[in-house]
Amino acid sequence: MRKIIINIFSNSIIRFIPLFTSFFLIPFIIGYIGKEAYGAWAILGAFLGIASVFKFGLGFVLEKEVARYRAKNDLKKLTNFLFSTIPLQIIIVALIGILFYFAFQGILKITNLSPDIQSKLVNLQYVLLIYVIVKFFLDNFISIIMGMEKHYILLIFNFIYVFSYVLSLILMLPRYPDIDGLILSNLFAIIIFFALLFFCILFQLKINISNLTFIKIDKSIFSFSFHSFILQLCALILFNAGKILLGTVVSASEVAYYEIASKIFSVLQNTFDAIARVFLPKASALHEKKNFTIIKQLITQGTLLMLALWGALVVPLCIVLKDFIILWLGPEFLKSLIPAYILCITSGFIVLSRLIMNIFFGIGIIQKYCRIRIIFTIFYIIAAVILTNLYGMIGLACALLLYAMSSEIIIFLYAFR
């Protein structure tokens, strides 16, 4: 239990610090690049998030399998398994690069961005491609460390990453006060994070390159990977595609206001995602040892704990939210207040299923969970298109709330059936 608590704390801080820092820096960034450019960055961030889903669930596979091999205390097979996934990773990242190139052109055409911003993004498309590729391998490294349950390592490196990001912004934006300075700052910080994790994995696994051999990868992994990919795709449609839709039917400035509400929501969502993610490798190891009673206890006690934490965070947040937005961002950004309230309520329903989802991932039972997600994501898309056209960012937030109220309750009841 002590290890679980340490991992929960570490993983929560890992997610919270970058999100809080990015929210804290919003006035500084907007002061240099302006509202429209910041809205364009939010749209771009949503697009890059969707591009990253084409890892085809590989991150979850790596985390689950690393935890399973560690439960057997078989370091040699673990290193050979990771080595054997390298050709697969190269194929996937090549596909991501091709999809990125063609999809990027389409995003620029359908969104209401000024010609000046579009021109700058076109000039930076290869820089963005490098960002996507580095992010792909970085996410895989993070999954490996999480499978090893070495969350404290991620915590230390995360502080270095955040420091690098803030420092690069302070140095870069005065020289390049536009979206290009923001993109370059993000790329610089993520490359540092990537290098740190790469050498850390080599050290932790004591990898001797001359002793590595290819092994046959179990076919069941590909089924798990496919379902993981579908679930990640659904999640990115829910949390990313809406911003692109908003930028298409309204404007980039409207996306900037919605992004403020979305940042607040992301802090809550990612904090609870971080807590729940700790239970994925734990469930995988328990399943390998056939400790099913403990798995059931994790679902019951963990979900109650997360709901209690949600109440403790959201109630005080809603009380001070209006004053906080006025003091930090100015009265103009009160347009973000109503969507922020709606998304805070939405996060409560999402909390219901987060721990359940990660335990299902850990034990490999995700088919029915996947079907529920697909059905309700389709309903969300329909609702988002209708409501966004009618009510803008408030309609988009309401579409997500309707999705959460229906799908998460069904998943919650299914898990306790």
C-alpha cells in the first residue's frame, strides 16, 4: 500500500505540474503572441494530440507487458521484448509522419485562421513533424517507466522538463513574439525530456546491446493494442476534436476562451488519470499472480477514494473560479466561466470510470468497455456538431457533459455488476 500511495502522489504531481504551469503562463504567452495566435496554438495542440493516437495503443501494451515481466522477475525477457518492438515502433512512427503531413494541410484549410498565422504554420510544418516523432518515442519511454512502477523517476525528470519549458519561453518569446516562438520552446523542452528518459531506461534495465535478441511477440498483444487504439481515438475525439470544430464554425479567438476552461478541466482530468494509471501495472501484476480478490477491492476502494478527492478539489475550485479568472486573466476572459463550470461538473462523471478503465487495461478485459466508448463517442460527435453550431463553446461543453453523464454511469454500473 505504501508503494501505491507513493506512486499515486508521484504520478499526480507528474501530470499536475505541467498543466498548472501552462495555465499559469497563459497571460505571459498571450501578452506576446496575442489571442488569435494562442487560439491557433490550442487548435494545433488538439490536432497534434489526435496525431499521437496513431501509436495504435502501443503505450498501454508496453506498460502492461513491462509490469508482467517484472512480476516474473525476468529482466532478460523484458529487455528482449522491448528490443523486439523496435521495428514495430519504426513502422508506426513512419505512418504517423505520413498521416501528419496530409492531415495538417486539411486542418489549415478548414479552420478560420488568418493568412499570416497559416503561412507561419506552413513554414513550421517540418518542425512540428519532428515534435510529433519525438513525442511518440517519449510517450513510449514514459509507458516503460510506468510499467516498472518507477514513478519517482518521472517526477524528477518532469520538474526538469517544466523548468526547461519555462526557461525556453522566457528566452524565446521576447525574440520571436509569435506562434513560432511558442512551438520552438515546446520542442526544446520535449527533446530534453526525451534524452533524459532514454538514458535512464538504458541504466535501469542494464541493457547490453550485444546480448539483445529478437523474440516472437505474442499475437494477443495486437488485439489488446487494437482495442487500446480505439479507446485512445475516442478519448482524443472527445477532448481534442471539439476545439478544431469550434475553430471551424466560430473563430480562433473563441477557441482561446474555450481553451481556458479546457485547461482547468484538463488539470482535474489528468490529475485523476494520473491516480488511476498507477493501478494499471498493479492490476497486471496481480492478474499474473491470480490475486482476483485484491483486484475487486482496488476497484471498490479506489473509485470511492477518487470520488472523495474530486469533491474536495472541485467544490473549492468552483467557489473561487470567477475571482481567479478576473485576477489572473482579466474580466474579458469571464467568457470562459460558464464552460469552465460545465466542464468541472463533467469531470465528476469521468472520475467514475477512470480507475475501472485502467484496471480493465491491466487485466486485458477491454472489449465491452471499448464498445460502450465507441457508441457514446458517436453520440457525442452528433451532439457536438449540433450544439456548437447553436451555442458555440457553451454548446461544445454541454455536449461533453451529456456524453459523460450517460457513458460513464453505464461503465460504472457494468464494472460493479
